[in-house]
Amino acid sequence: MNQALRRVSSIGEDIVDGANQTIRDARLFLASPQGQHLRANVARGLVAVAPAIAGMPLLRRSPIVRLLGAAGAATMLVKVAEAIRDWEPSGTL
């Protein structure tokens, strides 16, 4: 029985070590130029599909999604206000 437990423990340690190595490799990749390109594309995709996902009837009934929608609207208003505040018009019209 002890031998079986040691073997299971060893397998568990191997899994944890492999997972940690995979995470390190993923972080290195995501920091590389190719990873930056991938992250930008994933972000664009998420921005494009977010309204469709948030508009799904099942999700619209969720209080969390409604809260996130309100938070998102507030964030957009803040961004617009910041853009107006920081805008420096050029001298030529």
C-alpha cells in the first residue's frame, strides 16, 4: 500500500512540475513578439464578440452580467471624458 501511495505521489509531483514548466513556457511565449501578436488578435476577437455574448438571453438575466454591463458603460463614459479632457485641438481648422 505504501508503495502505491508513493507512486501516486510521484505521479502527482510530475504533473505539478509539468504544469509549472508549461506555465513558464507560455509566459515566455506570450512575452515574445509572436505572443504579443497573438494577444493583440485575441483581444480584438474578444472585443468583437463581447456584445454578442453579453446580448445572449441566458446571460442577460444574470445579475453579474448586468453589473458588468453597467460597469462597462461607466468605463466607456470615463474614457470619453478623459479623451475630451486630454484633447488638444490643433491651430488649423
